[in-house]
Amino acid sequence: MNRFDDIDIRSPQLLATTTHSLPLPVIDWHTISHEAPVPLSIEDGKLPHADFILMTWTSAEWSALDHVMLNSAKPRYPEDIDWRNNWHSYTDSQEITPYCENPEIDPLFYFQLVGIGSTNGHQQRVLLVKSQVHLAHPPWISGLEAAIDILLKNVGAKYILSTGTAGGGAITDMLGAAIVTNKAHILLAKPENEDCGYNHQTFTCNSWFPSESLYQATQNALMFSMDKVWNDSTINEAINELNQSSQNDQTAETKPYTYDDLINAPLNPENLQQAQIKVCKDQALLTTDFYFIEGKEPSKPYCFLEMDDAVIAHQAEQAGISYAFIRNVSDPIVVTHTASGLPISDVVRGNWSGIIYKRCGFYSSFNSVMMSWAAIAGEQTNILKQPENAGFSEVY
């Protein structure tokens, strides 16, 4: 399982493969002199008004989103799913119904509404969205565009944020780091998306960038230290899982992979004792419709790699709405060669990345949701008036 295929909520829940799973913690908001987000009522039959839309995709991301924004007063285990029953679903037919594990009509997205107090006392209304449509899966880019357009048209938000898992773009991006940017580049390869008229373009939001005022306090007091779930003991379990995989390219003569073969700086537990926040204003993320993990720092580096955000940027610019993206590094840069210099195949590298996600994506997602909360709560003023040109795009 990885961030590419963790999309079907009806498939087995994302589970840690250790003998006992660690929950996401109770959040003590008072340590940074703030209050938890407040659930707001939703009128039956229509999407509510909100100032912000906060959107995510995978089951791991969704659980972390719900925990931080709606249920932070009790621990959240990877296998917990009862909380889903409090969410609403929105279908292509514009019908809004309660969450259902096996709906007759597949929804475009699930949603909830919360109020987040800002530093000046103003409450921001935030629509939380778990998308069921994805750039890299049916109904492809047209489905994702349609869902985003519905949200932008009906919610009246001035800002849209995405949050979720991503691949690291640099060797300094540690497992579980949370990164924010206002710039997205799109690179599509699937034939189902060949009609996209903005492939290879770059979009930058110049009208707004999320507030940084609460990042430091949130990072130091509330974010999850990944060495709690990625340490010498769990690393050995993960390496054993990789070596036992029938999908790798080892032969009887091939030595098993070792700690020295696989553990680079982003995966070294010594580098994971403090959660990392990284601000990458005007550095592009890379949106693809295929699963991609870096093996080395690219010649023109992206701040992270993911699979939806540039579509949000394009649709938001069409609607004149400001946007930004806050993602976590669930898939750090993976080594391409063993300690002795032998090449590691893309199949093995993909398996290794998937094992890391399966064990850590639930926890790393907590960090990007916490950073998203900090960005929204840190707004110093009420909703700003938008300029006529909310952004621009560059063609590479």
C-alpha cells in the first residue's frame, strides 16, 4: 500500500504491521494557548458556506484530518473507523446523504464543517473534504476537476488548501516533515488524461500565502516525532518484510537488504526526534498521475511530489480563489544503490517506499494536518479582499 493506491475506503483499513499500533495522541491545545476546532452544524441538503476548504485524499490522511479537527480529545488508532459515520457524502447527482460504508452511488467526496479560532479572535469556517476522485484513478482528471468546481462554486470559500501525503523532493526532507508551497507544476502521462489542456504548466498563487505565525509553536509542542514509530526495532521489521517480499528482484545468490543498504538521512531515526516544518514559497511541487519517488535530488528540484494539487491550482485560478498546499513527507527519497554500490531495482524501491507508507503514513499525515490548522488559525485578519488576478501560470 502507498499514497497511490490508498484510495478505496472499503478496502482493509490501513494498519501498522508492528505487533501493536501506536495511536495518534490526545492534543493538548492549551500548551500553545489555543482551543480545539469546534464542530459546526450543517443544514440538511446543501453544502455549507465556509471561508476555507481543506481537502485530502487517502484513508490515512482522512483519519488524521478527522482526529485533529474533530476528535482530538481522545487517541486515534489506525484501525478506528467509527468516526466516519459523522461525515456527509456528496454525489454527482448533488445529493447529500450520511456516510455509508457501501453506498449505492459512489460519492465525489465526504465533508464536515468546523470553526477554527484565529489569533485575533475571529472564527474561520473550514469545510473539511475527503475526496473520492483522484487524478490518477477513474474518473481521472475530469472527475477531480468537477469535484473541485462544485466545491468552489457552492461553498463560497476564498481559500482552498490541500493536505496529505507526498514524496520528498530533497535529501533534507525527513520522514514526516510538513511542507507548504503556493506553486504547482503538472506532469501527466496517462492516456486517460491526455486531453488536459494545461499539462506541463506551472501555477503560482500570488494573492495569498498561509500565515507562519503559529508554525514554530505547533512544531515544538504538538507535532508527532516520527522516531516513535520509525526506530531501530520497527526498521528491522520493515527490512525483514522487504526481504520476504515475493515481488522484489532477489535471487538465491542475492544477499538480503540491510540497514546500511536502505537507511539514508531522511530515514535515520536520529533525524526524526523533532518534527520538521518547511516553508517553500514560490518553489513548485510536482503533480503527476503516476506514482513517483525520487532517488536523488533532481536538477530542478521540486519541494515535494504528489498527485492532485496542480489541478486544484488550475481550477482555483479559473474561479479567482487563492490556494496553497501543505503536504507531509510520507515517501522520502529512496536510495538507488546498496552500501556496496549494487543497483536497487525500481520494483524493490517501490516496495520499500510502500512499506514505509504503510507503517508511517497515518502518523506523518497528522503533521501536515497540524500545520494546516496552524496556517488557518494563524490568520491575523478576517477574510481578505481578493485582487482581480488571483494568480498566474507559466508554461515550461
